[in-house]
Amino acid sequence: TAIPLALITGWPYPVSIAVIGLLTLVYTYFGGIKAVVWVDALQMVLYLIGAVVAAVALQNLIPGGWGEVLAASRGAGKLEVFDFQLTLAVPYTFWAGLIGGGFLTMGSHGADQLIVQRLLTCKDLKASQKALVWSAVVVMVQFLVFLLVGLGLWVFYGGAAFERSDEIFARFIVQQLPPGVTGLLIAGIFAAAMSSLSSSINSLASASAYDFWAPLRGLAGDERKVLRAGKAFTLLWATLLIGGAILFIPLSTRTSAVEVALGIASVVYGGLLGAFGLGVLVPRADQRGTMISMAIGIGVVMAIWLTIPDQVAWPWFVLIGTSVTFVLGWVLGRTEEDQASRPSSSPFPE
């Protein structure tokens, strides 16, 4: 999102990121989860409208329109949907999507506060289940639309290489489209990024206030003080997220921000999903063993990411982290259970 703002204003990327982050912070701070959900819904509509407008514009700008786009893409092998390679090194294979993507989705939509907090705002369990299922349908449609737009941009620019792949769509909008359409599409891009940022800020603040701060301070029943703490955590997390985005700018070179974000999330989702599995499936797992298992599971994935990223692609990170966390937590829980059931060897009564 900082790219189109930087292209329009000439501001450096860090300044653009800070401006967008501060604007998002305003309605997240004052509106809470209700503002986040409603604004996100409106932003999604604007986002999808922008994609459709871009598709129509490409039809008119490319000689031969979408027929030429599909023909050129087919000739270059870009319409091949399934890749059945049996390798961990390639991120976009059938197996990486089915298995690795399945674990990633379980972590993000089943255990992450970012999605869980939205499901908890539904009126009952059935409504939450419907929201989760229909979100998958909408996401698939959204991916299809933007993949087609990507093919159109590839043909329009003749397959030219860009230093940052995230710049391609933004440059097309700013340089090729008329002012009114440009404003609509840029608003759509802003909507997508602000939606993700506001949800992240709100979920982090909520988890920090209710799951950590309130129990530590004995404020479980004092909603007023917890809300005040939540607003303070909103400011804190917004600052950290903006700073983190600025620090990670170099990582977006030669790759997309989406891949960087998914890779970072996948490092920790394995530990989170593994801990969730221990809590549901292993009654003897305790807090200490689970925390140790999570730390080791995340550490193993982090080591893979830093040392052999070319041999193990990021879609497999969650599966690896989940497996390490769950197996180690199960072993630690069993060991501690055996120790607790073992009779004491001390000759003195307890």
C-alpha cells in the first residue's frame, strides 16, 4: 500500500508506511472491533470493485484483449494449475497447497486471534461456521480475479522484470489509467492493506489486554480498566507494526510483500497450532511442557528459514512447527505424568 502513495506523493516508503499506519490507528483506537469489522467489510467491496475495474481497463489497453492475454499465458505455461512435483523446495506445488496450505489455514483460521475474534462477534456457533465457510468461497473468488489481473499485467508489460513485484500493479494504476479510475483503484489497494493492519492491531491489543494484562493485574472482572489497557496496547502494537513494516522493506526486494508476510506468519503458526492441538487432544499436556514445546517448534522452523530456505519452502513451515510442538508436548506431558504417578523413594513421610 505504501507503493502507490509513494509514487503519487514522492514520499519515501517509510514515510508512506507511517502515514497509512497512523490513519488506520485512528479508527481502530476509537472504534474497536465493531469499527474494524464494518470498515473491513466496506473496504473488501471497494477492493474487489477495483480489481474488476482493472480487468476492464486491461481489456481495452491490450490489443486483442483478454483473448490475447489467455493465449499468451497458455503459451508460456502460466495457466498450468497443478504441479505434482514431490519436493519441499518449490512453494507452489499441488502437495504444498493441499497439505502445507491446509495446515497454514488451520493455524490462521482456527487458532489465530486475528480470525477467531471475528468469529466470536457472530451471534452463535452456526453463524460463525457459516462465516468461516463463506469466507473461503469469497477468498477463492478474490484470488481468481487477482490472478487474472496479474496475467493481464504480465502481458501488458511484456514480461518485464521489476525490482519489486509489488510495484507492478501500482505503477499500472498511476501511469496508465485516467484520474477517476486511478483514485478508485488506489482506494481499493489502501482498503486491503488498512483492513489487514486494523485487524492485526485490534487482535493483538485484545489478546494482550484480556489474556495477559488482566490476569497478571487481577482485573478479570473490571471491564473499564481492561478496556483502558486495551487502548494503550492498541497504541503500542500500532507503533511496533509500523516500525516492523519499515524494517522489513529490504526483504520485499525480488519478492512480494505477501510472500514475506506469509513466511513470517508460518514461522509461528506451527507453534500456535501445535499448542492448540495439545490443549484439545492431549489432556495430560500442561502449561510448562506446552510452552517449552512451542518455543522449540518455533525455533526449529526459524532455523530452517534462516539456514536452508531454498530447500524447504515456507508453505511447509506450519506443518513442521505443528509436528515438532505436538510430539514434544505429548512426550513432555507423558514424562511428567509418569513422574507424578511414580511412588516417592524418600524414607520420610511427606
